[in-house]
Amino acid sequence: MSEHAFLTRSAALASIGAAAVLLALKAWAAWSTGSTAMLGSLADTTLDLVASLGTLLGVWIAAQPADDKHRFGHGKAEAIAALFQIVLISISALGIASRAVEQWVSGHEVKGAEGGIAVSAVAIGVTLALVAWQRHVIRRTRSIAIHTDSVHYQSDLLLNIAVIVALVLENYAGLAGADALFGLGIAAWLAWGAWGASQAVLDQLMDHEWPAEKKQRFLEVLAQNPDITGVHDLRTRTSGNRDFVQFHVWVDAEMTVREAHKVMDTIEDRLHAVFPDLEILIHPDPEGLVDEIGPAGKDVLPPIRVTMD
């Protein structure tokens, strides 16, 4: 098993374990207190468990090597798993908001806040430990599925703090309706988190181009090769933890096929030194030849070249 697969699976299993423990604790707390905020936290944890199971499946599929039916690998399974999580988060937000409004209108009162506060405090400790491990895994793997899972659990930290504040205000400060109000705020926070996480997921599924800074760094490395005079029709995308790029380069029209092949190998070696997980497809063209129309035919190689000897 590769390091990437081991780390992503360990993070997914850790989130499943944490969600299972918190689910049992919050079920008891929601039943004993009748708190809308705690009920919202319970619903969120239930979906956490389902989403974490989906994440485990996603990272397991993504770790499978390329085969004859998936020549580019299975990296997009992570994005699909992340999209599944986003759908569940959105459903959770709607359900919590509906419950909060119902409780606000009915004037429901919270009872036995001490148990709910204690459970939320335990949940904060467990979640902090989980998020710390997830961040380590994300730094090492760049997994979008684990990143989305981590975003959700980070929001859980605020959610549990909100539950504690709501119970304190409702029971000890005598502010009726505080529980329902915080429940509504939790729903809004979850919806905002789902919206933010969806952007990176959709970028992968739609084969969005790399960020401008990353693409510029790529071109700077590419420009260090003195045997090419231009680059056009550059296309980039990311799938899971792998990057893909394809482009045309101009080379001396008098080069033999063998010489051009050596130049392409040199380009790939230099690029892999900076982008180790990059899959590269290069099309050599005689200098000045452009078959593409529009922006694709424009030379994008930086004008200032630095040769690495």
C-alpha cells in the first residue's frame, strides 16, 4: 500500500471512529435535554458518520492503480466522495433550520443542560484530535475528500461551542429561545461550509485549469530548457492527488526524431523534479508551426529564460 493510500485511509477510519463515539453521546444528550441545538449537532454527527463511510470508499477507490478502463486512474473518486458529503451537509442544514423554526414558534424549553454541556465538551476534544490528524494527512496527500471531511469537522468545533453557549443562555441566563436561535445559526453555518467546499470539488470534476500561480511556476521551469523556442495549447487539470498537463513545444525543424525525443525526456525530468506526481503529454512541433486557432495557438513561454546546466 502506498503512503498516500495509507494516510487517506487512516484519516477516513479515524473520522468514522470519532463520529461513532460522538453519535452515541449526542443521542443520549439530545434525548435527555430536548435541545434543538443538540438535536442539530446529533443530526450533523449522524451525517458525519455516513459521509465518513463515503469518504473511506472514495479514497479506497482513488488509490486503485490505473487499468484498461480507467487509463487516467481513479482519482476523481475522491471528488465524488466529497460531493456526496456536501449533499449530506446541505440536507442536514435544511433539517436543522426547519427544527429550529418549529421550536421557536412553539416556545420549546430545554431541560437538563448539564449533560448536554458535558457531551459537547467531550465532542470538542475528540474533534480537535481528529482535525489535527486530518491536517497532517492533507499536507502529505492533498486529498480533496479528506479536505472536505476536515472542513466539516472544523465547523463541528464551532457547532459544539454554539451548543454549549445556547444551553447556558437558555438555562442559566434565562434567555428563552436562545437554543432555537443558535440552532438556526448552526444550520446557516453548515450551509455556508457546504457552499465553500463545493467550489474545489466542482473544479476537479469539471477539469478546471490549475491556479494561475501554479501554472506560472510550471512555465518558469519549462522555460529553463534551451532546446525549445515556444509553448502553446497548454492544458492542465487535477484528478485526486495527481496533476495532468499536455502542451505543444516548438523545436528546431532540422532535429531528428531521436534528438527531439531526447529533448522531451529532458523536459519531463526537469518538470518531475518540481512536480513529482505530474503526468505529462508533450507534442513537438517544428519551430513556428501553429495548427490551433485562437488563444490555444498563442506562445505562453515566459520571455526571460534561465538555463540550468
